[in-house]
Amino acid sequence: MSSPSLLIRRARIVLPSGELIVGDVLTRDGQIIKVSPSDIDETSTRVIDADGLTLLPGVIDPQVHFREPGLEHKEDLFTASCACAKGGVTSFLEMPNTRPLTITQEALNDKLERASNKCLVNYGFFIGATADNLSQLLHARPTCGIKIFMGSMHGPLLVDPQETLEAIFASGEILIAVHAEDQSRLRQRREEFANIHDVAIHSQIQDNQAALIATQRALKLSKKYRRRLHILHMSTAEEANLLREDKPSWVTAEVTPQHLLLNKTAYEEIGTLAQMNPPLRTSHDNEVLWQALLDGVIDFIATDHAPHTLEEKAQVYPKSPSGMPGVETSLALMLTAAQEGRCSLAQVVNWMSTAVASAYCIPNKGLIAPGYDADLVLVDLNSRKKVRREELVTKCGWSPFEGWNLTGWPVTTIVGGEIVYDRGELNTKVRGKPLSFER
């Protein structure tokens, strides 16, 4: 028996070509059935009048830290997926630095089970590399990739020795995603600046050179073994210029809205709320990263959603933890940039949906076309609204973009053909599905 259909009428639809048309979209059984510039004649259980709204593929956020299990006081899979739905994020890929760490098939299975019971949106999980879990990395399924922390990490997830990195890159075929900061340089600079408690020193300790050294190492290993490599949250002009000159076809990179839109001046305004890894850089880095994104040197956008409580963030540096939330604001931030002429609407769709699905080999996601999954978001590009702390649904309850006046806020978010968010109301009965990754 088929499930109820959903008909979206009179939306401004972003087609796979990037062209905008005004028309209708019909979904049934979780898939897009028809896209038409004229009225679709269909008796549907639910009809959405989208006149004046713009219909985009749902955002796929390829790097988040949702803190469950073990750190649920910061965030959990339910609250985070609610924040996703409100922000137009219909799928996410989550990182392994939970408690226990996601470094075994058992831990991966546990997360998948938790997500099936709690997540309003679709989900996938990385498995983390350690010095001694190579056999787990070779056989873990289903996973979007192997996460390597080359720096900015303590405990088993820190993988810095060259021989360990060599072994991981030389074995298997799963995508490797790297947090590229050089641990040796970070240790040296932490000692050098040990007695400074101004949070702004964070960007000097974890400087551009630390990022560049690690990215160079990862790129060299990827080329040596022809191993699929993804560089997470690229933050520096030097890294962007390196990839502009030397980027094999099997290498991809991402950038966060924070590294495009914020820089070191944010420390003066919001203090430790601006602290993240890798750190915020300079306005020059902002501009070079933007250009690399526009030119295709950087492939797509991720939030690196990494929440901490306000009490934790209020600690004096360096006790204050690094990380900030982002899934509720990322789409509106990028659509505001498009409205201001920094990029096009079609580019935002590619960076936040289409290119992510392509890079991670996620079938039937990231486009509005018949046969694709009905993961969609209707946004309002005709009005603006400020980011307000009291309106956020992430458990941590704050944003580094508080007070920013943004356009493109989601009005309705649809996951698998079901309305999960509509005009301020979440439908917490909806459950997303596990993502698949075709190799």
C-alpha cells in the first residue's frame, strides 16, 4: 500500500541545472514523483501552498558533533536533529569523539540504533581511527568514512605518528577525512604561550602553519596511496592555495560558515564563544577561502556543529572548550550571502546538498528531480529575521551569530516526504533513515 502523497504548489524551484522555475512538486512513498512548471493534477493528502517561497534540496551537513553517547548535557541526537529540521538540514554525518569513542563496529551499531529511535532527520556516522584499530576500520559498515584527528585531540583518537598514518592510508578504500592540524607544532606553541589567558591567543597557538603542515602530510599520503581524502573545515589561505596548485581528482575539501564569515575580531565581541578548532583566522583568510569555494577548489560547506554549554564556555582560556553550534543557522547564513551577491542560489544548493551527496556517494540525495528522495526545504528569501538565543532549539542554547539579521530561514522542512518542521512547529514523530554510501 502506497503512503500518502505530498503536493507542493507554486514554489520557486531550484532545478538540477541551477535554473529557477515556478511550479509544483509531487512526492509519494518518500520520493519525488514529478516536477512541473504547470499545475499537477493530483488528489493529495497534504498540499502546501508555497507561493512566494523557494524550494531547495534539503541540506546535507557532512560534519557534526552531536555528543551522544556520553556528553548529552551538551547535545543529544534528538535535540540536535530537531535543530537540523529547524535549520533545513535533512541529513547529517556525525563524528566519532563521543563517550565511548566510535572506534568499533559495536559502537557504530549503537549509534545507528540510537539514531533510529531519536533522529527526526537522516543520519550517517564516521568511525574514528586510532593507533590500533585498523582491522575495525577495514570492515566497519555502514560508515561514511574514517575520521583521523591529526591534532587538537587527546587520547586514542589522536593519530600523529607517521607510521600509523601510513598504515591507515595504505589499507582499504573507505574515504579518509582529516582534521588537519600538526600536533608537534601545537605542543610547541602551547608551551610558548602557556601563561596567556586571553582567548585571542588561541588563533596564534593553532596557527596557519600548523594547519598547512598537516594538510601537506595528508595530501602527500593520499597521493602516495591514491586514497580518497577529504580535508575537513579548511581554515587558511595557505591550505586553499596549496589545493589550488595541487589537488588530485580524488581529494575534496570543505569550509564552515564560521571560517567564511567570522575572523579573529570576533574574540573582542563574543569572547570564548568564538573559540573553535581550527581557530578563526584573518579577514585575508576569509577572502581567500571564499574565492577557493567560488572556484571549486573547496567543494562544499559543513558546519562542524560542536556545542558546549554556556557554563563551559565561560571558563577562562585555555580551560574553555573549543566548538560552536551551527546546524540551525548555516543555510540562512549562506542564503544571506547569496542575496548580498557573494554567490548564487544555485551555488549554495550545490555546496550544501548536491556536492556533498556526490562526494560521499549518497544515492538519490541532493537534487530536486523525479526519483530522488523527497528531502526538501522551503525557505523565505523575501524577509529577514535576527538570530535570537531564545528561539534556538539546540540544547546548548546559543549561537556565535546571535543578532545577525538573516534571510532564507526555513519555513517548511520535509524528510522522506514527511513534514518535520513547519512555520515554527516541529513534528517530533517523524524519524529519518540511515544513509547509504555506495562505493
